[in-house]
Amino acid sequence: MGVVHGQEMVLNIGPQHPATHGVLRLQVKTDGEVISEITPYLGYLHRCFEKHCENVTYEQVIPFTDRCDYLASMTMNFGYVVAVEKLMDIKVNDRVQHIRVIMAELQRIASHLLATGVFGLDLGAFTPFLHMLRDRERIIDLFEMTCGARLLYNYMWVGGLSHDLPKGFVEATLNFLDYFEPKIDEFENLLGHNKIFVERTADIGIMPAEVAINFGVTGPNLRASGIKWDLRKDDPYSIYDKFDFDIPVGQGIKGTIGDSWDRFYVRLQEIRESVKIVRQAIDQLPKDGDVHQSMPKKIRPPKGSIYSRTESPRGDLGYYIESDGSDTPSRLKMRSPAFTALGVLDEIAGGWLMSDVLAILGSLDIVLGEIDR
Amino acid sequence: MTVDYIFDFLTGLLGGFLGSDYLLLASMLIPCLAIFGFITVYALIVIYAELKVSSFIQDKVGPMGQGVGLHAGKWGLLQPVADALKLLLKEDIIPSSADRPLFILAPFMIFIGAFISFVAIPFGESIIVADLNIGLFYILGVGSIAVLSLILAGWASNNKWSLYGGMRSAAQIVSYEIPAGLSLIVVIMLAGTLNLQDIIKYQEGGIFNWIIFDNPFVPIAFVVYFISALAEVNRTPFDLPESESELVAGFATEYSGMRYAFFFLSEYANMFVVSAVAAAGFLGGWQSPFAGFMSTPAWGVFWMISKTGFLIFVMIWLRWTLPRLRVDQLMNVCWKVFLPLALINIFGVAIWTVVFNS
């Protein structure tokens, strides 16, 4: 690209910048439009959640997990309760499992809709973003119907759920899916096959498989690099082994495997797969079963520790919990998939133009709440 | 020319009371005020249109007043007025590290560029402020003042984002003026004049006499001109100088209140100018599409405004549909596609004229 070299300029992108998806500061070295070195600075949204968790009971940790990845609170809850249940060896009944899967997959759809929409917005396409938000809104309505909250649900509890499904939820969800499925094709055509969009994303920000693995990148970003790795299949938790779905991987349709377009496309394909899972889960949903049945009166896990990982919309979300036998965790650590995704930014975006760097950042789908915690 | 008409009129009316110097000054000021009024009203209308059209495209309702009080009027009609008022009342911030005189000068300069272009735009057979014999050339020339002011704004703000915006706009506008100008040469070749009124008169006699239907090369020239014009007025997909998701607001980052409003106003005014040139040069200007039908002067104004309005609508439509190009792709499109295409058009039209029209 740039052959003429001038003086380098240090530029701060953020913390208040429309394309940094929260309060992230990128310190970049620029030579005209070409960016040679990117250093992300974190901590603008650090709320000491992990430290807080050491001082509250196990139930009270759940709202903190909501606030980490605020775009996928359900899956954050899910990961945590799965970890505590493993630690305490609690088996929850089938109805709870199914409801959890329905919620997690709806959340995945909502999160991916926002991710792809904002990615379009980063490239200047305003309309697809609003169309996607419109449909995300309907998922949030479903959540509101279930637990009253629209963003931070505190819905999944250790050993159960806060509420059973409300009346009419199943019909409303099926209605939504019927409405939504054709819209996915619409999004694909509106954004994915737009000539300018392809020009801006194909062959840009290529993340080779080795780089992705070396940096510990997971989730759709890893799958876009062509590696079929999804904890729902490879290390099944809950009842994911009961469902039939595919793991979409990047194929380099418009460019090279692992480019920004692939990351976008993998997310879109995952939305389709999530729709499939939700449909199956609703079909198999047991009619009876108390959602509070296996909830312990007092959550006091035995002395010991556990590392449990689940697949959040952003990737491999891990919880490490150290229990000393009391009713508060003595240490709780989250493994954030967005953090590793941000770590790879300099590797894959260095040397590209300014516009590309922000496009690549958008394609990685980071959420600062989860990175800083 | 209009100034002469007004001067004669005023002399007849007030000749006994005021000296001719004053009257000449007045007869110059009146058209200026008229243009200023026109730009303001037009900007309010097109801002409203932009809000509503974008809302229809994006599946939302847009400004919707409930018809009470000063909220936003019926159907949100008062929204642009409220926007303008807000900008007027906002605090005017000049950064302490900015180059003060240049910072203040930049918004005026961009507006002057847009403003004086209106002088040569024909709205009807006799409704034109100055019927210059180099009208087209003049508009292209003064249109370039915009780039100067954008660089000025970018430099004077003493902000890195503004600098990026200013540099991008310089590269972009200077490059795209070339295909735009070359496409208009096709019009000049066919009409044989640079005078916009004569170009429009050349297209007399119904829709098939419009220059765009003259021969198969002209529609290509029209498309090249229109897309280049989009780039010249910094509209999506070529809004790189102010690309909000990359450069915050580009050259306008540090501007607030009325100074920002001037950039805004000029953008819309420039949209009108380039659309009006396209309408006059390719689409028959104030000529009716039906020969000898609906062709009174009043209809002339209607045709001119509606043709221009349609092109502005297309610009709004594109803005809310397309993503943005990257800066090097922008340059590639200009130099590797549009420029050769424009040159081929000139040869094509020349050969076509010699072979078929002589």
C-alpha cells in the first residue's frame, strides 16, 4: 500500500469515538491514512465485578454477570449457573434446560443482529443497522414478556429460572421466527452482497487459523478462520447434544478465509442455526416441570474449584470459581472471549488504512463491558 | 439580465427620490436576498425530506408531531425549523488551540461558494440572476471554492480528525471535478455553447430533444457526472471527509452551533447546484417534457425545480442505502473508471455527431 513515507503521527481513537463500540481507546501510529501500530488501552469501563463477586452470595453474582456482556446477558447468566451447578452437582429438570436453550439462542440471535448491524454502521450503511435493531427489538419484547427486563435479565438462577415461561410465549416466539426467517435472507442481500460492502470487507483483516489459535480467539471469529470449534458441539453443556444444527465456518466466499466478510457471514449463518435450535427446543419443550424444583435453599458449594466454559455469542466464555465452602465465592474469574479478540487486532489490522482498522474492529464484535468487567 | 430589470423597475418607481448608485446597489442586493431566502427555505424543505425519506427506507416513522404547540407541528413539519433554532441558540465554541481567523472564515467561504453558484442557475427563460455566457464554466469554477474551505476548516481546527477530513476532501473533490467537467464537455459539444440558457433552449421541443436522449453516449456521461457530483458534494457513498464512524465528523468535528449549520446548509445548497446543473445540462432544464404543453414561465420554474428535486431525492435515496467507500477505492473509481469513461464519451459523441447528425 503506502510507498511514500512521511512522519508518523500518534492518534488516539477513543475513548469517545463512534466506532469503538464502547469506551475503548486505541492508540495508533499513522502515516497518512496507513496505520502501522495499534495499542488498545482498556479500563475505562472497569467496574471491579470479579472483586465484588467475592463479597456477595452466589445468587447475587448473577446480576453482575448480566452487566458484563450487556448485549448477551442471557448467555452470561447461562455460563455462570452451569458452572455453579457443576460445582454443586445439581441436575436441573428438562423443562428448565429447554427454556435455557431457547433463551440462550434467542439471545445469540439478538447479539449477532446487533453485531452485524453495527458492523454495517461502521462501514457507513445506516439502514441495515436499523432494520436489524427493529428485529432485535422483537426478541427483547419476548424477554420482557418472560422476565420483565429488556436488557439485564437476571433470569437464569442456580438450579432453575426466575420465572416459568409466560402464557403465549411459545406462540409469540414461533410467530417471531416465522416473521424473522425471511428477513435473514434480506439482510444477507442488503448488506452481505452489496458491492461496496464486499469491496470493504473481503480480503481485509485476514486472520489465518494459526494466528487465531495462537491468540486464543474463539467464537465466530475463530470459526470464520475456518476452524470448526463450537463448545455446543465439541464440549456439550446443558442439552445441546440433543439438537441438530450445523457449525458454520468461514469459506472465503468473497475473498480469503478469515477475512472480515467471513466473520460477518459466519454470524449471519449462526443466526440461521440458532433459529433451527429454537424451533427444535420449542418442539421438544416438556409440558410439565417446576422451574424452581431443583433450586437449593442455600447455595453453599463444597470446598473446591471449577472451570466451566460455555459458548457465548462472542465465543468461549469461561468461569473459574473457587469455593471455600461458604456462601460467597472466594474467587471468581471470567475468561472473556472479546478480550482475546481485541488482542489480535494489532496482528491483523496493522498496516491497513484507517477505515479498514475500524472496519476490522467492527468485524471482531467486541463488547467493552465484558473486556473490562 | 435580472439586475437590469430590477434596476429599470426601481428607477421607474423611485427614480425621483434616490440616486442611481443607490438603486443599482439595491437592485443587486434584492436578487442576493432572494437567493438567500430560497436557499434557506429549500434547505428546510430538503432536511425535512431527508428525515422522512430516510425514515421510510429505514422502516421508522420519522418526525411526527401531534399537531399541538411548537413541539414539531403536524407530521413533524416544524422539525427542521426546530433544528435550525437549536443550532442558532447553541453555544459557539472555538477551541483555544484553533487558528481563530481561519476557523471563523471557513464556514463563510463554503457558503459563499454555494451561494454564488446560484447566480447562474436558470429557473426559467427569464428567471436567472445573471445570464452569463460562460454559465456552466462559472458554476464549475466557483464550486471549487468548497474544497478550499474544507481544507481551511480541517487545518484551522487543529484537530487530527479535522485534518484527516480536510485532506480527504481535498483529494476527493479535486479528483472528481475532472470526470464531472469532462462529462459536461459532452453537453457543451452538443449545444455548442457554455451559456446555460442557450443549452436549455437547444433542448426545446419535448422529452426526446433533451440532451440525455441525443445519442447513446450521453446517458453514460450523465451517470458519470451524477456520481462525480455526489462525490463533490460529499454525499454517501463518498462522504469520506465527514465519515462519522471513522473521523467522528471529519472537518466539522470542532464546529458547533451556527458555524456548523453553515457547513450543513452549504452541503444542501451544493446538492441543489449540482442537481440543477445536471437538470439543465442533460434533462432540459425548465423545458417541459411535452412539446408546447405546460410550457409557460410558471411551469418552467415547476419543471426546473421538480427535475432538480428528483435528482436530490436520488441522492438521499443513495445515502440511506449504500455503505461508504474507502479512500483508495474512491480514487481508483475516479481515475481508473470514470476518467477513461468520460474521455471515451467525448470521442464517442464527437464521432456520433459527425457520422449521424451532419
